[in-house]
Amino acid sequence: RDTQEETLMASKMSKSDPSSAIYMHDSHDVLKKKISSAYCPEKLEEGNPLLEYCKHIIFKEMRSIKIERSKKFGGDVEFFTYEELRKAFISGTLHPTDLKSGVTNALETLISPVRTYFETNKKARELYSIVNQIKITRWTNLMLTISMQHSRQELFLGKKSQVLLNDAKVTIVGVGALGTVA
């Protein structure tokens, strides 16, 4: 039987699960699918990745988040602080489905200009093409496994390491080592 902590860990959106992690190059449809399947139990704040996105990203980058919903469900609502949003969610006046929709739209607003830049600027598009070829298959505190075209690369990372892409080569800066796995 899983503990509550194990359940929370397994259900959170995380870089350890590429199918749930949010990337700057995700299309709107991919972003919507990931957010729609995110763990977001009604009236629960603890371990809720969507509330974490609101608190740590959306309200730090945007002055508000607008939740568009049918008049049947109270009509559109706009929150200007995380605390307002949190209280509405915990009280049940903001449903998880509505929060997911609002978070999807807010993240799309933030990600879209970056994605567009990488798609329209020639040099950026080349880098974007390289990034899109990388498929993260596993992430732990110490190791990132990526698949690029037909080879797998194992990147052993220390806490202050960075991965830099340069001419389709993966370079590690900082503590760590690079090895190829057949």
C-alpha cells in the first residue's frame, strides 16, 4: 500500500516524467494535454502542481490569471493574487477543471512568444530543431538520460552542472561526466 507521500510523488508533474513535464517548445495541444492530466484534487493545496505553477511562475510573470468558464458555473473570474486564487480553490468555488483551463492559457501566454521566436529566427530555429530531437527518457538528481536520433547519451550531473547544446553536441559544464550508451 502506498503512503501519502508516495502517492503525491507519483502524481506530481515532474521532469522525471517527460510526459508530464512542461517544456518551452511544447505546442499548445501538448501543453493542454499535460495540464489536463495533471494531479489536481478538488479543494486540496498540498502537492498540487497547478497551484505551484500559479504561485511560482504565473503570478511572478503576470499581473493576473483569468479563468474562462460558462455562466452556468459562475462565469469568468480573474485573480490578481495567488492568495485569492488559493482561497477560491480550497473553498471549492474554483473547480479543478477550471483551474486547469486557466493554467493552460496562462502558461501558453508565457511560452508562446519563446516558442514563436525559436520557430521564426533562423539561428534559434536551428537550436530549436536540435532541442526537439532530444527526448528525455529519465531524470534523477544525478543523471539525465537523453535519446537523440539513434544514440543514447548518459549525462552524469552534479548539483551545479549545466547542459549546453552547441552544434548538435551535448556539453557538460561544471561537475559531471559524459558517456555514450549503445
